[in-house]
Amino acid sequence: MAKTKKQTVDVINYFLTPKARVLSDEEKEKVLLKYNASEDKFPIIYSSDPLAAALGLKPGQLVELERDDGTGLYKYYRICVEEA
């Protein structure tokens, strides 16, 4: 039986992946204050998500995602959680 090569994709530099960066604890607090929200109000990203794994996200960390849809640059956030 022939071995098959496993293809890998660089999820961080893939053209469909939005720019992402992990926020520091101080930056996270500023975002929480800015939006007057608690962590449970943010959309989630599982720690097992390929992008989260590539960024080394740990549960409780906030990631800032940036997307340009041609009409403008948008920033949005996801809170990392452990998969249940």
C-alpha cells in the first residue's frame, strides 16, 4: 500500500484567512471596557480551531481579526474557549 502525503496549509498566511493577532491582557481589558461587555458576550473560537492552534491561543485569550471586504477594513474579536 502506497503512503500518501499529508497536505498542509499555512492557515495564518492563507489568502482567505483574516489577519489575526492575540491581544495582551491589557488590550483585552481595554476592548472589554470599550464595548462594556464581559467575556461571555463575545463570539467564540475553539482552541482546537486551526487558526487558534496556529496562533497558540489558550482559553480566555482574545484574538483580534481584521478583514477588508473591499468597502472598508473591519476589526472583530473572538474569545478562545476549550471545546466541550
